[in-house]
Amino acid sequence: MRNAVTPPANIYEASGHLRVATPIPGAQAPHTRVVVRPDRIQVEAECKYSQDEQHYLRRDWQVGAWHLYLTLPRRIDPGAAHATLRHGVLMVMAPISEGGQGEARPTVE
């Protein structure tokens, strides 16, 4: 992804699940890819409209390509992971599991 930016992320534990929340302004679910492994999450998102033609008077945050490679503090079960994108915030959730294996690519809803 050209000129991709790494967004901030919050990681928290609730009800036996690890949750990762990250703002990705301008992203849409069909153009957002999530890869979940037991010890990390990878996010790639691409905005499909150009910001280059905007006449910004102030620009504090980007709308465009995003990438996040995040090592998780606890192991999870990738096969039970799911992802939602609402109001510009991506949430990836998966149950905590010491025996988690493999890789999953949940559809972003």
C-alpha cells in the first residue's frame, strides 16, 4: 500500500476475549482486510476516494491507506475471531486461548 499510515490501537480484555480497536477514517468494510494469528493481528485498509484534490485549511488526520501489524499481549483463537467496522473504528475480537493455532481472515462486517 502506497503511503500507508499506522493507526493507533487500543487492546483490552473483556469477558474472556481480547479486543483490538483502531480508528481508520475513510475505510470501508469491503476494502479492509484482517489477518488474525494466535499472537498478532494484521490490518490493511484502503480508502477508495482521493484526498489529494481537497483544499485543506487544517489536516490533523489522514484518510487513505492504513496498515497495522500488532503483536498481541495474550494468545487468541484465530478461528473464532470476528471484525466489525463502524463509524471509522475497526474492532477485532477473539477469545483468549493458549492453544490457538493457525490463521484466520475474518470478513469485516
